[in-house]
Amino acid sequence: MWQPQIMLRYALVLCAFFALNVHAAKPNPAAEAKESQAWLRKIQSAAQNLNYSGTFVYQQASQVRTSRIAHIVEGKNEIEKLEVLDGKPREYVRRNDEITYYAPESKTLLVERRIIKDIFPSILTTNPGKLSSYYILRMGQSERVAGYATKAIVLKPKDRFRYGYKLWAERSTGLLLRVQTTNEKGDVLEQIAFTQLAIGDVPDSKLAPSVSDTRGWRVENTVMTQISKSNWKVKALPPGFKKVREMKRLLTNSSGSDAKGSKSAASSLSRREVSQMVFSDGLATVSVFAETAGANRTEGAMHQGAMNILSKRQGSFWLTIVGEVPSATIRQIANSIEFKPDK
């Protein structure tokens, strides 16, 4: 009868002992920030230099999407295939910065250049040391993800212009296994996480397009022109955000329908020019799209999960500002952007 009481007392003593030790071990913010930066550099390198394949899930509010990824490095070449497993079949194959999108339902191939390296698990676009100016960096509570032991890093924003992040990296390689985006209350707005992962050799078959015969498919090459001198200026960018890329895109539209709204056999292709500006603080990214204003558009704002979108007419242009940032960031950019025509 007495043995359970002794065991209970022993357990309580152990709990008290560990509680005292946890209380005594006060965190060192400077040391944690330094360790966090080292892990962020490891995460940045691992996503680009490792061979891996697996399945990950993207959760945003009530939406859940599953994707499969395979990534290899052959000499100086980086090759990646991403398949969206839910909804309409879609996949892309990337070789360095050239991306080919496959859309089997419409029998379309879209070829374009990668704009910014911010696709999971490669989400960092700057020197991690610069992030400490706008985020408080610390180590978080580690746990297993997809069967792997991890190290956790927490990035808490210093202002209202960016979200917080929690990252879990595989302990030995640094490959990012899970990322959560959180609001000012700490609520999770969205997350991406591997559910199955293999690090190491990747068979060539996992990188081959699912569609082997694309004869008869429509091929669209997105024409991009880098802009060195811009007519668009954002007078009051949120702190930490810088323009990292600006280009003009020549996009293809499919047009031609009968009076009942169905597609006619004589549907034609038209092209329109869109300017795109990309702003980033090294982790969060905002894109501004500008094109000649159309007649059938409505101004407004919307958000879903971490994504905020604002559309507005400005003079003879239509602007769309979109990014996984708080609405305050989108509004500040929208309210301070202006067009200065060439003299």
C-alpha cells in the first residue's frame, strides 16, 4: 500500500527539482539571437544545396492543400519538381531559374523565369543577420516533425508591418521542415509542414514531368524585361522593406466568346503588359502589379489567412498590391505609391 505513495512523492520531488532548474536557467537574449542567426543560415543553405524529396501540407484557415516536391543539385545546376496533389493537376519543373508549368487540363505549358527564391522550404531571401533589425530572434521549443528531430527558431516582429514566424529545422542538416505564420496575438494564420520526407539520394524518375507527351499543347513564354529606371516610386515603404526586383511582364489572355458567354471556336490570344515590383524584408514579400486600367474592375481589399490583397485605380493605371503581410503594410504601400512620367 505504501509503495504508490512513495512513487508519487518521488515524482513530485523530481518535478520540483526540474522546475527550479528551469527557473534558474534564465535565457540570454544575445546568445539566443546569435544561435538563431546561425540556424537561419543553415536553413537557407540546406534548401538550396541538399537533395531531398517528400510531401508537405499547406494549411490556410479552412483550406488544406497537399504538394509533393523533389529537389537535387547536380554540379552547378539546381533541379526541382513540385506537384500540387489536390484539385486540378498542376506541376512545375525548375532548372536553376527557368520554370516550366504544366497544366494538363488546358494542355498548356507556361515557361518563365523565377523572380524571387521564397518557395518552401527555401523561404529566406537575405542575410539572416539583417533580420534582427526587424525581428526578435530566439530559440523555440523543439519537437519531432515528419519523424525527424528538429531545432526551433522564433521570429517575433518589432512592429506592426510584419507577421511572426516559427520555424522547425531538421537537427543535423538544417532543412526546414515546418513554418508557421502568426499574428500579433500569436494565433497561427497559416502553416506549411512536411508529412513525409527523405533526405539524400533522389531518383531521376521523381524529377521527370508526369506528362511525357505534350505535342499539340499551347506553349506560352512569359516575356520579362528587367527595369533599371522606374516611373513608379513608393515614398513611404514600411521599415525594412526594400525593392528587390522590378520588371515588365507580357502576359497572354485568351479572349473570344459568343453572346451566351461560351467560348467560340475562333477564340484569339491577346497580350497585355504588366509591371511588377517586388519588395521584401528578407522574409516577408510584397508584390505590386501595375497595368493600364480596365473598365470592368472594382476597387477593394480582401484577406485570406496571412494573405492580404488590395486593388485600386490610380490615374490611368490599375494597381494590385498583394503579400503575406499585415493589412497595415499593404495600405501604407498603396497610399504612398506614385507614378512619375518621363519628362
